[in-house]
Amino acid sequence: MRHEINIEDEGILAGLVRDRGMDAEVLSAFKELVYGYYERHGRALPWRNEALTPYHVLVSEIMLQQTQADRVAKKFGEFIRAFPDICTLALAPLEQLLGMWQGLGYNRRALALRKTACIIVERHCGIVPDNVDDLAALPGIGRATASSILAFAYNKPVVFIETNIRTVFIHLFFSDRADVSDKEILPLAECALDRENPQRWYNALMDYGVMLKSRYGNPSRRSTHYKKQPAFNGSHRQTRGAILRAVLGNSGITVPALTTLLGFDSHAVHSVLEELVEEEFIRSNDDRLFIK
């Protein structure tokens, strides 16, 4: 049976929250608002296919760290075709892996993902763990990502916050605040969680957050955890990515030829190359550069 509150937009709900807090009817209205939007406008993303396995969820969650969903959507299918299961990924040559990862940025994630695959094969019989502690112990996976994997891979009622979820709660429940912490959001997120179908709830919540960002900018800027993304052009990250792409496309290139090709400062190229060699992305053989 429907509650008396009829919610048509988030402005009405935000007013109710200010007046009444999170009582039972406001909570019900909140869920009605989010699910209503999802039923009409939910995104068709390739990792939301019901036939996907926990391995596919693992890959998508690592890809979605620091990368927008539309960019991941363009790469996900191609990546899964190249590495259809966790054993294939664990054995993947780094050159092939990095080649498939191009366009997603933050190449350390690709290396961490392969290391994670190796550990899962060796210690977990090739099965993605179904508990937070084991997942959070894997390379590149913190507790928030571990919880997200559990929700989407195993439909477990875990509580976590990411940028789109944070956006929803800040916009609706802290509309008059500019310094909202995740500690304040977590009790609300736990109270609102659909424990019968957390996978569907989080999909709906994230899609609602994406809509709010497009409509209002980025409400999560009012979070105490918000950090402005540094400019990419001229950044250290740009140099790293350009060097990796150049070596991928020109195996055996010399350092002087690489510097000339990129047009970067020689000192910057040498400094980044030292990092990439130390991190085992690149190896040097007779003054020529190769993917490790």
C-alpha cells in the first residue's frame, strides 16, 4: 500500500526532510522517488547484464574507479572478450593488458587487477571472494570497492558510499550544508538500504546521482571528502600515460627517440621512466625500452 506522501520531484522530498527528518514515510517516499526514476531512466550498462559473473563485476568495479561510466562502457566488452575469465587475466602478458586498458587512464589499476586475478586463482580457487575482508586485502581494492563488489556480484546488503551515492544524500538530506562528512551519510545510507535487493537499489541510487550531477553541477562538492581533480594537461599523469602509449606502439624505442617523439622535457621523461621501470611497467635492454 502506498504512503500518503506523493513524491514527484526531489524538491518536495528535500522540503520534507528539512521539516521531518528521516521518518518512516519520508524514507518510503525517498525510495519511491529513486526507484521511480530508475524504472523510467535507468542506464543500460554492459556490466548490469544478469548473466555476468562476479569476475565481470570485479573488472567493472576496478575500471570504474576514477573513470566515468561512459568511457568504461566503451572498453568493458572488448576487455572481457580478450580476458573472458579470471585465469586468462591472471596469465595475460602485460603488453596485451595495457593495450586493452588504453583509454581508461590510471594504468596502475590494470597492474593491480592482474595481481588481484593471480591471488584469486592461487588462494581462492579462482572464485571472487564473497566477504569484505578477503576482497579488501586484494591489490587496488579498499573496503568501499569491496562492498560494492559484494552488492553487485552477490547481492549482499552491505553499506558503502561512492561519489554518486554521496551526491544523492547531500542534495536531499543536507541541502543547507557545505561540510558534510561520510560519517553523517552512512547512517542514512544504512537506513535506506533495500536489504532484499541491494543490487537494484544501488543501481537506482547511482543513476539518480548521475542525474542530479547533470542538473545541479556536482552537489558532492559540499562533502568534506571532495577533492578537485587536478588539470591533466602538463601533469605528471599525462607524461606517464604518453610514455606508456609510446612504448606500447614502438617496442624497442630508445630514450632519445622517445623524448623526440613526445616533445617532452628530457628530465621529465627520464624521471617518469625511472618510476615506470621501478613499478615494473617498462624494462630497459641495451638502451631500448620494452613493456615488461
